[in-house]
Amino acid sequence: MIAKTPVPITLTGRHIRLEPLSSGHLSDLFEAGGHDDEVWRWLPAPTPRSEAELAVALDGRIAASERGESVAFAVVTLHDGRAVGWTTYNQIHALDEWLEIGWTWYGRASWRTAVNTEAKLLLLAHAFEELGMGRVRLKTDGLNERSQQAIRRLGARYEGVHRREKRRQDGTFRDSQYFAMLAGEWPAAREHLLARLGAHEPQSTDLAVPASRRQVEAVQQTLAVDGEKIACGVLLPVGEAAGRTAVLLHGAGTADRSVHGDLARLLAERGCRVVTLDFSGHGASSGRLQKLSLARRLRQARSVIDELAPETDQLLLVGASMSGQTVADLLGHYGSRVAALGLLAPAVYPRRAWDLAFDAGFTEVIRTPDAWRDSAALEIYAAFTGRAVLAVPAEDHVIPPAVNQALVQALARRADFTHLVFPDATHHLGRYFRSHPRECAQVADLLVGA
């Protein structure tokens, strides 16, 4: 696979927005730190003493973006809409599936806030999950201990030093410290960054922290399941859990357990133990995707649930895309233990596809017109009496409208059913939720019955 080359894009989080850098950001940037020697101490440009001097550096970043050598972003805080720094993708090698994040600075007021954590979260998520990069590199001056510590906190691994690599502004030569993160390391790093980001959220001043805003601990482990090594994550609310375990299951293709990290975090903050996993051939798990099947997906999910969810806990099952079928299969197995379902742009599949490996006739079977109507999932969902949330985009380029209509009819029969349609979403709702926290929180609240 060849990764995609990044292009100017806007990436939005809970605290900041990364948007294409432009001359319109100049005044904000100069006010934020354009004249601060400490901000510019380690950067490859002299400290600008005026907006005109800062414009020289800014125009250089914009020109490099226009030449396709890099993609420069202004870092804009959402609470006031002001630019507080910039950052870039550079050293872009799509064929070799790696790029570098660098040429980053923030005004001093943004140091030790959520700004850098969320900026790196957005950049790393886009690089690994959207562009398909296999490696992201970061480097810094060997004397810049603050930057080195910040990079290590991201979860990037130290790779070595390039001695006397380049001349500093004062004429001395710097040794550059190199760090990198690989795609297989990203799911664990993402959960770590989300937990760190949560530490910046305002907490209740009450003695008891409400279940809707619990602090969360993240645990990573690998289980031997179905002949594979399955990478799993558990988010644990600090304090007594509510006797509920939410299980989040990703879709097909290049998806992995990090895709729905925002929803996972919100469910944990609402008091649920949250279990995620990479199915074999996905993310950090072993195996080949082509040898996976719907039957193996069920076996792997069941084994992980039985190992990581207390047997007395109620289950909240959440599945995206292909896992719409897996959630139904789990519901058929666990029965009344399942208190709630969350289906995110879900698919269902015919019975005769269930045992087929993805490289052994599966595709041919599911592409047979109307074959999905024979899915056992529709009968299972029609009998469900708990809470059910079906969330879909207004237009789905993957799932036929008739599938959604059939699911609506099935779930509306007996369940406490909510149908959410997001007009500006795509099939990939996990990505949509990252820039739409209110909609993500709505799904979380419905699942826990808030």
C-alpha cells in the first residue's frame, strides 16, 4: 500500500482547531509569541521583532505548502478563535509511508496546556488513520530538554542522535535527537493521549466526581485468542464502576480499536468499564486480514469479553460497519446480559457468508443483490428489548439505504430505540465524532441511559 500525500485540511478537536496556515493568522501569531526569544530559541529562524519579520517566516511555511513540500497548520484555540502557534507535516514520503511532524511553536501562554497534546493527537490520528502512514518521525535539538520530554510523553520512541547535523541561529552546531512512532504503536499511544487530554478538562468541585465526568485509567494487554495475539485496551473509571462493561468493535478495512477512542473515553467517563480490541489482521494484533471471517470475529470478541469483562456486568455492545453483524452475533450469545446496543453505520451479512474467510468467496457472496436480507442479525435485533441506538450518516456511500431501513424496522419492534441521522457525516462515524463532540456525547448518553 502507498500512503496518501497530505493536503491542506482542517482538523478539529475539543480545545483547538488545526487549519491551513495563512497570512490572516499573522497578527494573532505575533501577539501570541512572535517576539518572544524563549519561544524562538530552538527554531530555525531568528526571533521576529515585528509582524513584518514574522511574515517572512510565515510566508516561507506557506510557500513550502504550496510547493507540496509540507503542509502547515495554524493552531487555533476554540474558545476565542485566535491562532496561538503553528505546526507542520514535512519530510513527506508517501511511497515509503512516513512523514515528519515539526517546525512547531506555541506562544508561552499555551505551554503546559491541552494545546500541544491535542495538536499532536490530531496530527498523528490523521497521519495513521486517514493517510495510511506507517511511521511518523519527530526530531528536536539535543539541548532542548523541554521538547524532548514533550515528545516522549506522546509515546514516541527514541531512535538516536544525528551529531552536528545543522547550524543554529547563533552559529553553533546542533546535535538532533530523533524519535518516531509506528502505526502498530499508535492505538496504545492514542488512548494514552486521550487520557492525558482528559486531565486538562475542568473537573467538578464537588467531593464526589459525577459519573458523567469520571477520571479514567487506560490499560493495554495482549491475549492469546483464536490462534492469534489480540491487542486489547481497557478504560477503567477511577472509583467504583457502575457494573457495566461497554465493548466497542471496529469495522473492516484499515480500521482498528483507536477509531472510536472518543466514544470509548466518554463511556468510561460515564462510569463504564470499556473494552476495545483489534480483530486479527487489524491494528496491533497478529494474523492476516484475508483469513479473518465473521465467525472468527465472533470467537475473538467473545474470548476477549469473557476475559476482560466481569461476568456479573451488564454489557453495552457497540459496533461499527461490519461489526453491526458481530454485535448481533454477540447478542445472540449473551442474551439478556446485554443492556444496550450501539450500531454505527452498521452492516449485516447473509448466513452463508458467516464461515467464509475474506479471501475465500466472502466478497462474492455479500455482493449478490439483496443477499443481506437473509442475515440472522435482523431476527436477533427484532427480538431485543433493551436500549438500542442506530446512528447513521444521511448519505452512506458504503451501506445501502435498504439495510438501514430494515434495521430501523427490526429495532423499532421491541427495543427502546433511538434513530440518529447526522446530515454532514460520512460512513466513518468515528472520524466524524472527533470533530463533533456534542454528537459523540449524545450517543454515549443514550447508551448509558442518561
